[in-house]
Amino acid sequence: MGLRFRKIFSVLPGVRLNVSKSGVSTSLGGHGATVNVGTNGKRTVTVGIPGTGLSYNAPLNALSALLVVAAVIVCGIAYLVAPTQVMQLLHWWQPKWF
């Protein structure tokens, strides 16, 4: 196990600069979908369910970019139509202690 370092600076809303001992990268996006571009040219996309800790990370290509856009559109429309049901689905795993 080694020493890790990472510092994140928010440049604009939805744009972050990530500094670590391995280099600098830029993240675009927010909760649910993020595209990361590193200085070495590596591009990845991360898609997740906010508030659950569940996410999927994959190299960015045309198919993954299309899937991210489709997922954001579907989730956005579903939230506009039925916000309470979408929030219940996003938090179904949380215990009902409170």
C-alpha cells in the first residue's frame, strides 16, 4: 500500500481540475455522469447512481458517449414527470431507520 495524493479544484460549475502525484486531469460533468480527460490523452466516462455509491467506469468511445447522453436524457425526463418516484428508486437500498 502506497501513499496517495489528490486535490480537486473547481474551475467552473461542472468543471474540475484534478491534481495527483501521477499528473493532472480535467473532469467535466456532475453527479451521475462524468467525463475525465488526463494529460496523457486517456479519456474515461463514469456513470453512477447519485447517493448510492454505485458507479461504472469505462474508456470513452462513441458508444459510451451515446449511452451517457441517452441515460441522462431518460433520467431527466423521468425526474420531470415523476420526481418522487425517481427519488424513491434512487434510494431504495437505504434502511428505513428514520
